[in-house]
Amino acid sequence: MNLTGGLHWHWRAWRAQARWRSTRAQIEDWLLAQPVSSDDLILIGASAGWMMSSTWLGRYRSVQTWDIDPLAAPLFRWRHGAALKIQGVRLECRTGDALTQLPNLLNEQPQATIFFDNVLGQIRFQTARTDQTERRLHSITQALRSRHWGSVHDRMSGRVLKAWPHEPLPEGGQTVQGQANEASATQQWLGRMGAQSPWLDHLTDSIFPEGTCLTNMAWAMKPGYWHWLQAGWVRP
Ligand SMILES: C[S@@+](CC[C@H](N)C(=O)[O-])C[C@H]1O[C@@H](n2cnc3c(N)ncnc32)[C@H](O)[C@@H]1O
């Protein structure tokens, strides 16, 4: 059973497009601010690209999407296919477990940039124990050494007191992985959000190497249940 994708996810995403718009725009701005260092992109956990920017994808010569959800490929083509065709991007949508096959994918496309599109924070739901999640994430990041890769993923999630859409999402700003003030800066930001303890830890705090510049974003995933998304790029 796919706990983080499938029909339920598509239905929720389709209905939530207005509520998710500002987070989607923040992700797009963050993506567009990055220099493109390769012609080819592998997008893992693509789903239908509900939060993805066609404009950013249009910077690549080819985009290969991966998702375990069989509905993802046709829906991704439906949402992004026409825009990518106009921009001359070759799009290939694959169905399968890209995380297990990651070493093969990296070998097959040694120059491609890898982007994990809100999938690494879901591994904790696919493993029975915390240490298994941490080991799985560690083996993924080890496999990526010497590659240009990026990720946006859940860092934490939980209940908030703030109503939606009456107030703007509080800016999470930037932090640096491992910097001393990182925890207090994000705690203050969660406080401005009206976060109600306890929040669920998605066990992604060690994904990025020390010194990585991180962008923090709030995502009003459900009206009273928000996610702290963290995004970063790693260069070899
Ligand atoms: C939270 S959704 C991300 C949605 C997507 N990025 C978007 O903007 O709509 C997580 C996605 O990751 C997919 N997924 C989970 N494990 C995966 C794996 N091992 N390989 C490929 N996709 C996976 C799920 O099927 C789901 O579609």
C-alpha cells in the first residue's frame, strides 16, 4: 500500500491547489534561483507534479520522472506534458521504486542532476523503526556522493492554531545545516506559525551535509495541519 501517493494524494492535491499555491510559488522561486549544471534531470517522487514548476523543468533537455504510483505517469504528462513539449524538453515518465534502484539510475545517467521531490520525508512511513529510516536515508545520501542533487522534503509536521487562508504563511527563511543558531531560528518560526506540540519528526534532519544552505517553507497541507518543508542543493 502506498501511504504517501496514489488516488488519495491526487484527490487531496487537486482539491488543495488554492491552499498550496503560495508554497508552490516559493518552491518555484527557490528552484529558479539555482544555476542549472546539467542537461538532464531525474525527478524522484514526482507524482503528478502538483507542487512542481514546468518553468523550472523547462531548463533541462530531458526530464525522467519516477514514482511507484501507477497513476503518477499519466497524470504528470497531463499536468506538465504540453508545457514541456513547447519548451522542447524530452519527457519520460517511469513507474517504479527509484530509491531501491538509485545506484542503477546513477550509473545509467552519470551526468544527470537528481531531485527528490517531497519523497525523502516519507521514508519513515515505509520503514518499521527509526533506525531503519535513518539507515535508508544514509545509504541514499552515500550513493549520491560526487553527484549534483537536491531535495525538498518534510522536516516536521503537525497541528497549528493559525487559520487558513486568513493569514499569510510565515516566512521560514534560510538556515545553514549544522550552524549553532539553526534550531533556535526554526523554533521561533514554528512559534510564529502557531505550531502545537508535539510535531511529527520526519527524521530528515541529517540528510544534507554540514554547511548546506537550507530554505525553510511552511506548507498548509491540511487546514489545521501544516508541514515544515526544507529544501537544499548539494554540489560535488
Ligand atoms: C508527497 S508525494 C510527492 C508529490 C509530488 N512531488 C508532487 O509535487 O505532487 C510523495 C510521492 O513519492 C512517491 N514515492 C514514494 N516512495 C517512492 C519510491 N521509492 N520511488 C519513487 N516514488 C516514490 C509516492 O508514490 C508519492 O507520489
